[in-house]
Amino acid sequence: MAKMIFGGVEENVVTRDEFPLSKALEVLKDETIAIIGYGVQGPGQSLNLRDNGFNVIVGQRKNSKSWDKAVADGWVPGETLFDIAEACERGTIIQYLLSDAGQISVWPTVKKYLTPGKALYFSHGFGITYKERTGIVPPADVDVILIAPKGSGTSLRRMFLEGRGLNSSYAIFQDATGHAWNRVIALGIGVGSGYLFETTFKREVYSDLTGERGTLMGAIQGIFAAQYQVLRENGHTPSEAFNETIEELTQSLMPLVAENGMDWMYANCSTTAQRGALDWWKKFRDASLPVFKDLYNEVKIGNEAQRSIDSNSKADYRVKLDEELKELRESEMWQAGAVVRKLRPENN
């Protein structure tokens, strides 16, 4: 484990050079990894583990869309694909990758099969951090560990197939066997992580919920919508407004930021763009900082968690979600986006 300095702060980081795939395979050679859930993270993590040579099975509800997707991905019923209870019984490591609401619902079944020495693995700190609300309290004689890829399961799989890795955080909540560290790092390498940085279950969920509601999804959509509206109200066409708000950002500028950082991107834009960005970014920071402080506090005291539990546990959750997503999809901005994407050179 290496010590790395980020912004003057020392952090524990594990790379694939110091913990290669061969070592991960040796650590887990006698383990059966049971992936419970085949929704957002399940497919990417399970397929990467399988392709890397680990002993992997999938547990999913029969007669569901996710079961059919698992079959389509090559998991064989009765051999590598089982119902949730049987997969939990067979697994020595249970990767609990259901949605947060799904984890609450299925927990009584999973808990029955957490016999001494097994490992319970999460990719989100929600269930453990808010255990008073979720009821997810693991027995004391199992390892409780976390690998949280910093992106969707789709991105994890895509980058794996491209020969790259998606960075992940790791955490140990409970080390019952004395081998939790080796187990969690081996799993992190196995699922296709680029490098692994240390966190805690609590820090992971606080940062994750803030990020999802903030710059990763909620805030960025809000900023897109505001700028698009101002441009349209001032006579710009949908195509021009979309290109100046979203297309140029996602297709041109963000790749430069990803490669070399914001300062490098600024330095490689026009001097007019540089001047304007440097003059205005602090105004946007100052305007949004109170919102982010409020958001983080709502996450920290558990209000965001409770809202998620209450909403996502309702029988009509999917119906209401589809209605809200339809509102986004059918907005003029994203309708314009659908047309713009079709006009990209790679699609013609």
C-alpha cells in the first residue's frame, strides 16, 4: 500500500502494480463470489470478475427482467445463476449489489446465510451507515467490506473491455477473519479498478450522495437547464442553445479536463474564453456554495437517506420515476440533444 499526496493530504492508495491480478486470484482461489442483484453494478462487476478468472455466481429473482439479462450475458441457470437464497448459501463472499431499497427488502434472506467467516461486500455505504433506518446489521463473525467504483457499472465494464480501469474507493467496516484487507483489495482489482483509495463506509456514502445530487447529476442538470433557458429566451435556436450548453462541454472540453486538468483546458482555449471563465467561476462558486452546504448537512443528518428509503420503497416507485424521467426526456433541451447526437460524425 502506497502513501500518496493529494492536495497536501496523505492518503492510502493501492495500485495494480503492487497488487497485481495474479495476487488477487491467489487470495481468492478458494472463494465463491456470489453477486446478489443484476441491475446497476451487478453486470459490470460480475462479468469483469468472470473474465478475470474468479469463481463467480449470480443470485437474482427468477422470472424477472434482470434474470433474463443475466442469461443473455452467459450466466447459466443451475450452474452459475441461482435464485438469491441459493446463491447466498453457495457464496463465501456475498456481493450485495441490490438497490438500497432492495437491500432493505431482501436483508432477512441474506442474513440467514451469513455464516462465520464469510464476507459481506457492498458498493455503497448506505445500508451500513444508516443501519438504524435500514435494519442492515451484519453478524459479528463475518467480514464487512466495500468497493465503490467511481462510476456506473456500464462505465466499469466499458473501461475494462478497453483495457483501462475505473478508480474505486475501498473500506473495511468489520474484520472478523483477519483477512478482510486482502479480500477487499483482491476484489477491487478483480472488478476492474484502476487504483484503490481508502475511505470509510460513512465517508463513502456522504460523498456519494452529495456528488449524485450535486455536480455529477443534480446540479449539472440544473445548470444546463438554466443556461439553456436564458439562451432560448434571448432568441437563440434550440440547436445553438444545446451546442453551447451541453455538446461543447461533453464532447470537447470535459475530455481535456479529464486528460490534463482544468488549468490546462483553460490554457488551451481562446484568450476571450479564458478571461471570461476566470472572471465568472468564483461567482458561480459563491452562488452555489450555500446550496452545497445545505445538501451535505441533509445527507449527514440522514434526511436524504430517509427520503430515498420512503420514496423508493413505494409500490408505485417505478411509475413515478418513469414520469419524472419522461419530463426530462421530453423537454425541449433534451429533444434537441437527441437530434444533435444523431448528427455527430460517428453516427453518419
